[in-house]
Amino acid sequence: MAGSPHLGHRITEAVSATQVSAHLLTPNSGWEGMVLLPDYPEKTFLAHRLRVERLALLCTLVLIGGGAWWLAPAVTSGAEMFPKVGPVLVLFASALLLPDLIDYGPVERSRLGTAANIAWPSVLALAGIHYGQGDELIASLMLAAIAAFLWRYTSYLLGGSLRIRKWRGLTSIAGLAIAISILVSMSGDTVLWAVVITASLVTMVPDLRAKDDNHGARAEFASRLEQVETRILSLRERGAGLEQSASLLKTAREEGYKDPSRGMGLITQAEIEMERTQAVAVDLDAIRSDALKAVKRAEEVTLDALGPRKAFEAGDREAKLGSPREAELLYRRAKEKAALIEEHWQRAADAIAESVAAIGDHTGHQADAVRDILRAAEEALQAEEPKEALHIASSIPEHLESLGSSGEAAAKSLSDAEHAVTAAEDDIQIVTKARLEQARKAIDSGDFALAKGLADSVLRDVRETSDAMQEVQRALRQSKQITAGFPSGTAAEEWEVRLKQVDASAEAGEWTSAAEELRSLAADLQALQVQMSEAEELLAFVEQEWMSLRRRLDSSSIGPADQTRMETEGAVKSAREALKEGEMSTCLSALGRADALIENLRRRV
């Protein structure tokens, strides 16, 4: 396996991403001579974790054993228990927290940080209590170093977001309480008390008083919200509506404390709306006066249009309810509707009346379509849209004009079709005369489009039949040229039958069918001639090869009596005869057999 030069390359292409990772974990191993299992990385990881867990278990047992050893004198010899409880608790707590160092996930880190934050004030207090000379000094310095490490460690784990800092401040209270209890029971040194309490307060107070980045923005938002609400209340006491502004402020109060920037934006919108409402209230009387004048002018034109008056009265109601902005919109809408009625109503009504008179007694499908357009104009006028009604009614004269031109075009098409049928029925059979009668009835009923379509189809059929007749007659007069392209032998009979079928269809007057059969015959004959030409070239090549090979066979003592040579002669001859008869499949099969035999003989030379 190691000797194959391409084996390593094939292994590299075949292994999966997991196996490549396994190879990276064992860089001293090569690809040659080894097969990596798919679960190799997982097994390696599990084995490593098992070793770490065993080490952690050993350390836990050592800590528990140390605590038991420390507590043993108090149990066996009756020594004082209380001074030994603290170290024992520390050892046992360390044994419980040691597994968290293995997993070290978010929950484990939170637990370790909390324990360290609670423990370091007590450790600092113990360092001060045991401060002295010699070994006591060394022990105190070690405890002080441990306290500093725990403080730095908890700052690293619990120094992130505001919620984490609040939690660190709360746990600092617990740590300070435990440290004070230790100081009360074991020391009365005022300096030590001051050091422990001050060190705890240095981290606890900032954590408890910590504020997020939006605190200042929330304070600014609350102040501005109170100012704007006071202003709106004073304006509403004077009779101003300001419902929209009040609604915006309500939304700002609900959302602003969570998102101060969003709340400030809503307050700004409320102020803009308040200013706009006050400006509108000043001009509302002038707007109402103009709208009322326009409504009265529209009522002088017609009393059937009620929309302007309804919009004006709705504006009055909104003004009384304290919504000047909505009232302004309704007044302007009433004025716009009144202006449309004043400008277009009478003209639209006159145009509809003229269209009704112009349609008169017209009948037929197209006349009914024009009447539908007229009804649409009347419906638009009833919907108080006089401009649209005028636009629709203005198009009716054009439709009526096209109605007359359509009738003339249909009559002309029918006349042309009748003349074409009359001129052609002496020479060809016309089977579409019934459609001429249908076209006449369509003209009488006013359906000019149908009449023109039927007449055009008759005219088209006559022309197609006449063209087909001329094509077939011209081809039959030149039948000798067609038969000259037929193959000889039995294959020619099939082609002659097809030509006779064309002649029979022509005799029966089925000129369209005869033309289609003639086109099919010509296309197939042309395809056959192309095939015969290609087969002729191939046969000439095989014959030339065979003539060259025969001379070599004679010189190699392979005479005409040789069985393979005789079969080759027969295959070439069969191909020539099949080509002459037009049997293309037989010719090609014989050529293939001859080529195989020639190749066999060429190997014998």
C-alpha cells in the first residue's frame, strides 16, 4: 500500500472533513498505510475529557481528604471546633466547585463568579486576623493574594452588562455580611474592619448604583414629556381638540421609557401635530366659508348630487367634536366635489342625451355594446362622477361611426366572397357555401364582425383550394420528372402507388388533400435521393478498398475460392443491387457486413 505513488492522493480525495480533522489532531501520522475511522475525533475528545474528569475527581478527593484531616483533631482530641470550621468549609466548597472548571459553560461561570465574589471579603478578613510574624505573615500574605485573585476573577466574570453588575453588587452584600460576621467573632481590630469594609464597598457601591447608557436619555424624555403634556392640557381646556397629539403622547409614554429615542420622536410628532392643528383652527372659518359657497353653486346646477352637502355637514360635525384637521379635509373634499359638479355635470348630461338620440333604433351585437357604454356613462353620472361620465359619453359617437364602417367592411367582404365562389365553382368543389348564408344572416342581425369573419374565411378557402389545384395540376403534367427520381425494382412500386393516390385525389376534386400528399411525396423522395447519394459514396469507397485488397490477397495465396473472400464478394454485390433497387436498409446492412469481412481479410494478409 505504501508503495503506490497515487495512494495518498486517492485517500485525500476520499476522506471526509471529519477524517481530515482527525489527521490534523495527529500530525505525526501519515495518510499512507492507515485508514481513519469516521468517529476518531469524537473518541479522541471523549478520551481527553475522561482523563480530565479523572484528574478532577482525584483533586476533589484530595480536597475532601484535606478537610477531613484538618477537622480530625477537633473530633478525636476534643480541640476547639469553631476555628477549624472555616478552612474545612472552604475546602469542601472548593471540592464542590471544581467540576465547574471542567465544563466551564455560562451557568458554571456564573456559579464560579458568584462564589468568588462572596468569598474574597472573608478571605481578606482571615488574612488580617492571622497577620503576625514569621509563618503567620507568610500565611496572611498568601490569603491576601488569594483574595486579590478572587476579586480579579469575579471582576472578569461578572463585569459585563448592567444586570450582571447588579447581581455582583447583591452578592457583594452577602460576602460583606459573612466577612463582618467573621470579624465580629474573631477580631476587634478597627483598622482591619475599615480595610475589609472599604474594599468591599469599593466594588459593591458602584455595582449597585450602576446605570445603563439610556439613563440620561430617559430623564430627558420624562422631562420633555411632562412639559408637552402640560401644554396640551392647557390648550384642551380652552376648547382645542388635539386628539391626535394626545394619542401620540400616550404612545410615547408607553414606549418611551424602553426606547427613549422612539419616545422623543413621538413627542416631536405630537408637537408638530399640535402646531398644525392650531394653524388649521385659525383658517378653518375661511375654509368653511369657501366650501359652503361652492356647495351652493353646485346645488344650483343640480339637486341630484348630494355628495358635496354630505361632506360639508360631516366637516361641521368634526369641527364640533374638536378635530379641526379632519374638518378641514372634509371641507376641502366638499369644495372639490362641488367644483366637479359645477364644471362637468351639465355637459355630461347633454352628452348622454345626444348619445341616446344617436343610437336610436340601431340593432345588432355592436349596437348592444354601444348601449352598454351608454349605461356605464349614466352609472358614472349617478355616482356623482360627472367628469368620468363625460369622458365615457364623448366616446360613443366614435363607436357609432365605427359601427357604420364595420357594416360597410362586412358587406364588401361578403361581396368579394360571393364573386370568388361564383368564379371558382365551375372548376373546383366549394364546400363552404353554407358559411356565406351564415354571413348574410349575421349582417341582417347587425353582427358585422361575425359576418366579415365568415366571408373572409370563405374567400380564404377558395383561394387555398385554387392554389392547391394549380400546384397539383402543374406537378401531374411533369410526372415524368417525378418518376425519374424513383428507384428501380420493387421499391418503385410504393412510390408509384403514392403518385397514383395524388392523381386520384385530384380526380375526386380534393385538391387540398392532393396538394398535401404531393408535398409529402416530394419531401420523402428528396430524402431518399440524399440517402442514396450518401450510400453510393460509401459503396464506391468499399469497392475501391476491396479492389485494392484483392490484389494483395492474390499475392498472399488467398484465392477466389477462399470462403471469406467469396462472402465479401457476395456482400459487395448485394449492396450494389440493393442500392439499385432503392432498398436502403438492405444496402447499408450489406455494406456493414462487407466492411467487417474486408477488415478480417486485411488482418490475414
